[in-house]
Amino acid sequence: MARLPGKNRPSLLRHLRLAILFLLALVVASVIGNRSLIRLYQMHRDRATLEREIDQLTAANASLAEEVRTLRTDPARVEAIAREELGLVKPGELVYEFRPTAPPEESR
């Protein structure tokens, strides 16, 4: 028996529909869900933000480590901080304090 050309057509259409449904399901799954392309993009953006923050914190940490090293090795720096921030003076030094004067009052 020979196959009729019309008999093979419904089987081909059914396979084509199944393939289209499968591809559509793949597209939907890749866009929606926990492992979606949108979530992947958000995670990539978050990673870039965190890497920038790590770089900033690393630079701040290096700056603070340098400040600690300076304070441990440079007595002049410790003295400058004691004078500026704590108002300390060496024995025998004279301290001159200049207090701001009150602004002149306007008469009415």
C-alpha cells in the first residue's frame, strides 16, 4: 500500500505544534522564574555594585592602615593630633586664647 500525501500531513502538523509549544515553554521559563534571564541580569548588576563597594572599602582600609602605621612610627604626628584635637600643650608653653567678640547690636 502506498501512502497518501494527505495522511502524513496531520502527523507533521502535530509534531510542529509540539515543537512550537516546547519552544514557547522554554522562552517562558527563561524569562520567568528564579533562574530567569531577568534574575540573571539583576544578579549581574548586584555583583557589579558589590565589587565597586569592595574596591571602595579596600581603599579605605588601606588608608586607615597607613594612618595606623604613621601613628605608630611618627611621634610628631601624634603630637600634632594631641595639640589639634585635645588642646594639649607642652610644659612651659604659653597658650593664647582668642575668643570671638559679640557682633554689635543694631539700634532701632
